[in-house]
Amino acid sequence: MNTTKILLCVFSIMLVGGNSYSQEFAPIGSKWTYQNLGLGSSAMGFPVAYQFRTEKDTSIDNRYCTVINGYNLYEDGSWEQTGSEIVAASENGDTVYVYFQDSFHLIYDFTAAVGDTIEVTNEKFDGLFRQSSIQQNQFIYKIDSILSVPFNLDTLLIQYVSYLSPPEIGTPEWGFGDAIDIGTNTPGRIIKGIGALSRAAPLGTSSGISYFSESEPDYLTCYEDENSYYQFGDIDCDSLIALYTLINSVTSEAMNDGKVFPNPFTKSISIDYETSEVAYLRLFNVDGRIIKGFKPETMKNMDFSYVPSGNYFLSILFHNGKISTYHLIKK
């Protein structure tokens, strides 16, 4: 299987396989995964990652549909479902509809031209996946440009989109950039067969949503289905999820290669890896509970004076997807 990385303006994407122009939308087994850039906060209960999965199909008005379920992943490895949406697409994925307010609404149209407007709804509605107590005003956007990126014998089709007018404070609209993005010149981006690259939202997000620093989801981190795997940036999503959900199997293979020292230790340790190699680190107790997460900048002097004497595991997730786990002993 061939792998390549191409630069698409303000982000990079790694593609494996793919038939993007002919790809259907949200087939059974497809997954969208989002890293939490804020590293989460167990005390405040923020997720460490977000994932959407197409897990079943259904029929509405004799129309074949699939159901996308949203999930939050927490530091203890548990999943919580956050909501579901029903979508229907043409056979080749040119048009995609989302079902709400008891009817189908066109959300993606890859037959549209630059300058065209897509009106998903011009009425107030409660949002998608994460229903808000504040109703969204509308869901209307304009296609500003279209980019075709060759990949082997296939082509990746991207629409760059924007609100018709900048959302006003207190009147949130649904689109493809949340409150973090407004005013940053970050375009809304939609990829055929995948959907929006919005933060933690494959079907768009509210301009009224903003995140705490402890819970700042990235744009789409990875997308996969049985035919394709798309990795945006440097994080491998299987490793990202395994860091939390496969704690026991990871710690059973703990390493001792001298990269973490001193060990045993009394107060602090140092880690002999380049900061640029590491995505982030997690400290576990022997029961597999995450005690704390760390950014790579702390590796040269990690203060563990606050933990009692005993045995611990330190897992390091690298940008190449590798996970190394070390058995630590605090005296």
C-alpha cells in the first residue's frame, strides 16, 4: 500500500489508498477521529479525543441512509456517546443530505460551482450531534473555490467555503468554522467522501461554540473506511486511541532502555528524546488510571514529587505513531 503526504495550503494530509471522486459518503465502518489539543483535564471531565462512527444503516421514505454516532473518549479509556445524525448520499457521493426537522437537507453538493450558495436550512435549528441550548440561526454557506489534488490515479476534491456574512455575536450560525476560527482567515474546508475539516464536527460546527484551553479539539485528525485511510498531520489515530483504551496491554511491555533516568527516582526524571519527536506523554498508576498528561517541553525535568512512592508507567506517543512505555519506580 502506497503512502504519500501532500501540502494543502494550511494543512497536510497523508493518504493511503482512496477513490475520492467516486467515493460514497459515510459507508458502514467509516470513522472520523479528532485529537484534543488541550490534552484534556480529568478534574474538569473534558474528553481526550472525539470520534464519529458510521455503525448502522436505515431507511427513511424508501431512501437508504446511514447513521453516524458521535463519541467522546475520556482519560480512563471509557467512551460516551454524544449524539447521532442520519445522512443519505448519492451513489458516487456527489450530493449528501442530513436528516433533521423531519426532512432531508442538502449539506454537501460537489456538483456546485464556485460562487454557488448551499442552503442547508434558513430556519432556526438545534445543531448537529451536540444539540445546543442556543438555537442556531441558519446553515447557509458559499463555495469560494475548489481545489483538485492528484493522488496516484485518483483525485481529492476540496471545496473552500465561507459564511455568507460574518456571524454576529449572540446569533450563532452553523457552518464550517467555530468561534476559534472566526477572524483568523481559516477557511471552511470540505473534502468529497469525507466531509468537513471543522473542529470535532464532520457535519459542520457552530460559530457560537468555543472551547476551553483544556478541551480544544483539533481539526479532523484522521478519517478511515474499509477502502481508504486519510491522516491529517503527524498523529496516527490508532496509536492515539490505543494510548487510552489499551493501557493494560501497553504497560505489560514496559521498556528499560536508559532513555528515562534516574530510575528508580526520588523526585524528578529526565527523558532522552528530542522534543520534536514526541507528541505527548501520560503517567499511569499500576491500575491503568491516568494520573497526568504532559507536553514534550517538560521532558528534560519532569517533577513527580507529588506522587507517592510506588510503581508507575510512563507512556510516550511519538509523532510517527509509535508508543513507548516505561516502568518507573518512585522511592
